[in-house]
Amino acid sequence: MKKVLALYSVLIVLFSVSCNNTDVYVNVAPLAVMGPVKPMNAANNGPVKANMESYAALQIPYARPHDAALTEVYVAKRCVDVSAVFPDWDAPVDDPASYDFVNTDVLITNMINAGTKPFYRLGQSIEHGAKKYGIYPPKDNMKWARICEHIIRHYNEGWADGYHYDIEYWEIWNEPDLDVKEGRQFTNPRTWAGTLEQFNELYVTAACHLRSCFPDIKIGGPAYASPLRPMGDFLDCIKKHGAPLDFFSWHRYDSIPEHYVNRALKVREQLDARGFVKTESILDEWNYVRSWTEKDFYSARVRPSAKAGAFVAAVMCSLQNAPLDMLMYYDLRPYTSYNGAFAAYTFDPQPPYYALYYWSQLAALGSQVKAEVSGKDIYGCAASDGKTVMVLLANYNDAEGQCVHGNVRVNVPGASGRCRCLITDGSHMNVSRELPVRKGRVSVTMDPYSIVLLEFE
């Protein structure tokens, strides 16, 4: 594992250069394929009618409908959550009349229509109110598992006037560990009003039952808020009972890309150490948060800004080269401060939108190719389909005043003519320019908190 850590540390260095350097050099090797461009532009939640076209243009590969029940536009409290789909616990599990799929059907179908695959979270949305409703441990773990079974049958097998959407990922619960550290687990819980041992029992029961019913789906969870503390006992319990864990999901909110990489390394290390070497590691909630205790709303103000656009691109570039299988931005749900991509009410695209969009252009090419840089603060990733080469660059440093203008010189052997350049920063929103290519080289000036997508033929 030490060799793996060292390798990824080198890759992190290779993909960043100093903002304070007048001239920065990026050397791309179009024939040096490093592997696929990973789904770093997945997200939480899907489109509504008002932004269907612009959402579809993002080519979001997967969307997780978590916390959808907290937003009126998705019909609050009446979708996705197990307690919303199966509102009467005492109702018979096998009767279609026991289920209310109507609003969830609309949400999931909108995702499908936008070209996005649902990543279905089986569980409950976070509850901030004084009275809690759906976050208590089920009265009967097996009955809860059978309810989940019928939800899957509805969307994958057409049960109860359902669909054949072939949804691949099914996640069990969300952040059962959130309030353990703060001591709120039983006094004012938000996501799980039980012990971690009770949650482990629920996971094992549900995962084993669902695997017996659906051998081909991916079953995982538990979307830990702080994975390093509880995951050891969780993994040991799964191993003891032989329960499936096709993917391990976890969360991180931070303002420094390297912190995300370090956490991904440590999560992967724990998975591998306990024999879960084939289990995918999925970071399915993340966004810009400088501090959870800030009183000036700084992070909320940043999230729709050019700084956030550069941050999103920098994190995606960094984690492309880390031991992570998928990255899911939180949140594309309308009318929340965590949605930095779409403006509230008008749905106008904001800088983080173009960070996600630029990544989709890399992903469409298929393969990541080698791009060597040095230093820090400008992050990059390159991709190619054998004909076209694209290079994504982000100028980002969280410290105020540290991110300055950078003159970046990109070398792509064999390139000639002109290069298309898309720019998003504090004064440009996806502005297109053409830059001359001389002897395979192009120069671009990057303002503070800017993202650039270069396209070479």
C-alpha cells in the first residue's frame, strides 16, 4: 500500500502547477493512455421541466436522488424515501396498493429522459426538524428489506405498473454515523436514530436479501459522513456474515482538493486491508465547505461563484488520479444553497455548471492521456479518442489572494492549426476563442479562479 500511496502522491504533483509562476508548462502525451476518464461528474438529484435541456447537456452519468424529498419542486415528503413510497408500515408488502410510486416515478423518469442513470438511495432523507419520522430503525429488518425488494422490482422488472430501467446501483441508507461523534445520536438525530450496531444488522439483512433476489445489481452503502471512524466495524460485520458490498459510499465536504485525495487513499487502504479489493469506492456527496461553524455564510456565497467553478474542476482532476471510482456532486436539487450549477428560480447556468460540462467533454473522448505539469494550484486532466485531444485546466487556491494570473503553455505533439478554447471565470461564462497552435504548442492566460477547456485536432 505504501507504494500505491507514493504513486498517487506523485500523480497529484504531476497534475498541478503554481499560480504564482509567470509561465507554466503542460506536456501532453496523446498516445500515453492512462485508463478511462472516470465518472467524476456524477451528481445528486435530477432535472425538472424548467432545466431539462440544460441538465441533459451536462451528460451526468449517474444521479443519486437523495434529499429529493426536501424540495417542493420534487413534491416534498412524497418521493424516494422508503417511508414515502411505502407510507403505511402495517400494510402488506406484496400488495401494489401499499406503495405510492407516483412522484418518484416522475423524478426517476426525468433522470432517464436526460440521459442520466439513477443511483437509487434506499433509506431516508436527512431530518432537521424537532420531530423525527423516518430515521428510526425499522421494526422488522426483513420486512424493510422486502419493501426495498419491491421498489427494485417496480423500477427494474415492471412490477406494480412499473418500468424496466435496469437501475444498477442500489445504496442502503445515508450517513448512519452522522451524529455519533457529536453525541446527538439519541437526543436530536438527523439521519439514523439507532446504534451503529443496529444499522450494521439492517444492512446485512437487507443486502443479503436483495442479493438473493437480484444477483446482477450492485448493492452497497452506507454513505458515511465520516467514513474512517466507523467503517472498520462495518466491514468486519459484512465479512463475518458474507453480505455483499459491491460499492462503499462515503462523503466529504472541504475546500482543498488534496484533502479529498488523502481521504480517498485512506478509504481505499481500509477496504483493501480487509479484503474488499473489488469493492468500488464512491464519494457520493461533496461540495465546497470551508467550515461547518462559519457564521458569515462564506461557503454558501462561494458555491455558485467562479471560485467554486475552479474548485469543482480541481477536485475532479485530482480524484481522477486517486483510487476512487465515482464522484457525485451535491447537489443539483433546485432551490438549495448547495446547488452551485443552477441559479435558484431562473435555472441559469453558473460557473460550477461549466466545470461539470467540461468534464463531460473529456468523458466523451473516453480515455485519459498523460499530462505532465509541476508545482501546485493549477490542476489539469487530458483525454483523447485517438483523433481529438482535450485538456481541462483549473486555476484554484482556497487562500484569498494566493490564486493569481498564470500564463500556461500547453504542448501537444502533432497538433497544428488552431485550438478551440472555452473559458469560464469571474468575467466570462463559457466564452469560446480560437488560439494559434505553433509547433504543437498553445499559450493561454488563466485569471484567478478560472477554468479552461482546450480542444486540439
